[in-house]
Amino acid sequence: MKTLFHIGRYALFIKRVFERPERGKVYWRLFIDEAYKLGVNSLGIIIIISGFMGMVITIQTASQIEGGWIPPYTVGYTTRQSIILEFSPTMLALILAGKIGSNIASELGTMRVTEQIDALEIMGINSAGYLVFPKIIAFMFIMPFLVMLSMFVGIYFGYVICELSNIITPAQYIYGVQDDFRPFDIVYALTKSVVFAFIITTISAYHGYYASGSALEVGKASTRAVVFSSIVVLIFNYLITQMLLT
Amino acid sequence: MIEVKGINKSFGDNHVLHDIDCVFEPGSPNLVIGASGSGKTTLCKCIVGLFSPDSGTISYDGRIFNQMGRNEKKEIRKEIGFLFQGSALFDYLTVEENIKFPLQMFSDMTPLEMQKRAEFCLERVGLDGANKLMPSELSGGMKKRVGIARAISYRPKYLFCDEPNSGLDPQTAILIDKLIKDITVDFNITTIVITHDMNSVLEIGERLAFIHKGKLLWTGSNDEVLSADCFELTDFIYASTTMKQLRKQHQQ
């Protein structure tokens, strides 16, 4: 019953978020702010994680194919496929669910318990739309760019580790990266990234928006936001993969 | 004028408001008084539409608010200014941006006109020069005053103040009371102040409504309050030693 209650309230919340905005110009400015806050402020963590993951995937793949049966360029191929298909869209989404999800939930939760959301409502402003709509649109817009950056950094650092060590030659790695490339894989990854961005922002916003009570509740709402958005991201990862790759 | 008729409100089994009937006139502050937990804030939140009453009507100058659709309510809400107990200033905006916020959302003012209006409101609450400060840099009293400035920036017809003096020193509390009264008189607006502060009652309580356990038990003015024939009200008023002394003087 409780799950049904949350699903119903979430649906009504989304309906309110997408109602006609009061003043488009104000929303445009909020969109720019949110795109900067959610996107540009995440660049550092994305570059660090993607770089290290690219290096680790390259080394692990190379260590699995020692023995000569499998051609060395497979390392480049596997690194590219792992990064494009799964690491950059999905793992990154899970990491950002932690960073951005908790940020959104705690921001809205604090606004709720300090009556700032009530203040917006009393002024006649659709608080859900004003606070959440720009976040959803900004993150759905910026997420594909973050994923593409992550892909580039991951694959590039795989190349760097080939340059720095002797696992395979850089030329073999580049050959593998270019081998049997399917542009649809990028479409698949970017489709996932947009859906995940929607899931992370809306679920986190839902938990923050309906937080009640004290600062302790804001912390709990933040935790719930991360847990639920991560689970839903994984479920949708399976569903999208089933739909697009089979 | 705000008219409340037969308002009932329950939260589960807890019946908070019982058949409240009251009229709030413009031109001088209307104080809703009562002990903590008596239902004052719930009544206030019902009137502004944050809670829906279970029965009864709330009308703003004849317009029945609680039977309106969301879009119609929006139009009335633009006429409402609200000072929250905790001020509820937007953390991410400066003082000036907080005051300009309702203007940016609803008015067709130019940036220069908005600037002038924000400066006027700040001057009105005695905070000229505080434009660029963030809410985190303000004291409790300053926050309340910025809250009032934001509430009056879009020229409201109705002003609500929920415990405007809570957490303030007596001097600042008097300043805030005076400010609320002056604004109400100068702009001829309907002001409802929720309070349990007896100083406010005596200072600005020309129209009082006493709520006890969710029931409206007495209405009158500060001239009548000390001799009111209502046991619950006298019990509430003379709870403090200062008030007991005042009673003695009054009886003599």
C-alpha cells in the first residue's frame, strides 16, 4: 500500500512539475544556473573516475588475454565497449545519483523544513515547477555531454596506460578502439543517460520536496533519494538494454 | 476584509479547529492569540490555503477562497503577504533579491522600478543599505524585517504574520510590532497576527480573537482584554508575574 501511495504521489508531483511556468524568463535563468551547478561542478569527479576506470579496465582486460590465443588489440576493443555501453552511462549515473541526488534532496528538504516552499506556495507560485523543472531539464540536457566526456577520458586514459606500460602497444590499442565500431552504441548510451538523468532528478526531488519535520528528516530523505534513484536506474538499465540491444 | 465561517479542521483523530467564525477587518492589526498548540497557526494556514479546512468557508472581500480552483487561488495569493515564524527567506538569494522575488515573478516592472521598490521596502523596515547581504549574515530581528519587506513588496491587500516576535529581544519585538501596525495603517491592509506575546496584545491589539483548544472563545480589544469575562482568557493572560502585577493595578 505504501509503495502504491508513493507511486501515486510521485505521478501527481511530476504532473505539477510540468505545469505551465509562471514566467519563462525566470525559468531560463534557473536552467542556466542548474546546468552549471549540476553539470560543470561534476566535471572534476567525472574526469578522475573515468580516467582511473579506463586505466583499470585496460590493465584487467590485458591480464585476462595473456597466452596468445586472443589478439592484443582486443584490449582496446573491450575497453571501448565496456566504457561506452556500461561504465559511462550507467556507472556514472550511479555515482551522480549519490552526488547530485543527495544534493537535490537535501536542498529541497531544507527548503521544506524552513518553510521556504510554503512561502513560494503562498505567493501563488507552483513551487514544484519552479524548484524542480529547471533541475530536470538542465540535468537531462547536460548528462549526455558528461557521458561523452567520460567516454573520451576513459578511452584516452586506457591509451595513456598503454603508453606508460608494456601491456600492449599504443598502436594495437588504437586499432582495437577503432575495430568494429557501431555508432548505434553511442545512441544507446546517450538514450540511457537522458533517461537516468530524469530518474535521478525526479526521484531525488520527490524525496526532498516531501521531507517533513527536522534536519534529521532531511538527512533521511537524502539517503532515500540516493537509494531509490540508484535502484530505479538499475531497473531501467535492464529494461532499456532489453529493448534496444536484443 | 477576511471572513471565516464555521471552519473545522482535523488531522486524523485530532480535531484541531472547532467551528471558528471570525471577521478580520482592514486598517488595524487583528491579533489571534492563544497558548501554544491551541490551533492559531492551523487557522492561519487554513486561511491562506496551506491546509484545506474540513468544512466552512473563507472569503477574501466576498471571494470564497476555499471553493476556488488552483488558478483562481493564485490570483488571491498574489494579494497576500506572509511573514513566517522563521522568516523563510530564500537562502540562495541576497536580501534585495528576496524582496524583488515576487515582483520578478508577477509584476511588469522594469529592473529600475524593481530596484526602487526594493529600496523603498528596505527603507520602510529600517534596513537601508543591507541590499547585498545574504540571509545567513542577518540577525533574527533583521530576518523578520526582511521578511516583512518581502511580504509588502508586491503591495499586498492581506498581511499574515505568524509569531512575528518569537525569538526576539523585547526591544526588537516592540520595533517589529510597531512596524506591523504602521504598515497596516499606512497601506490600509487586512493584517492577521498570530501571537502569544502579551506585550504585542497590549501594544497593537486593537482587535483580538482568543482561541483555546481549537475554539474561538472571545473577541474584543486590548482595552477590554484585562477585564474580559472568560476564564480561559484570564488564565492565559495572567500566567506571567508581570501580568499578575498589572492585574492588581487594574483592579485597584
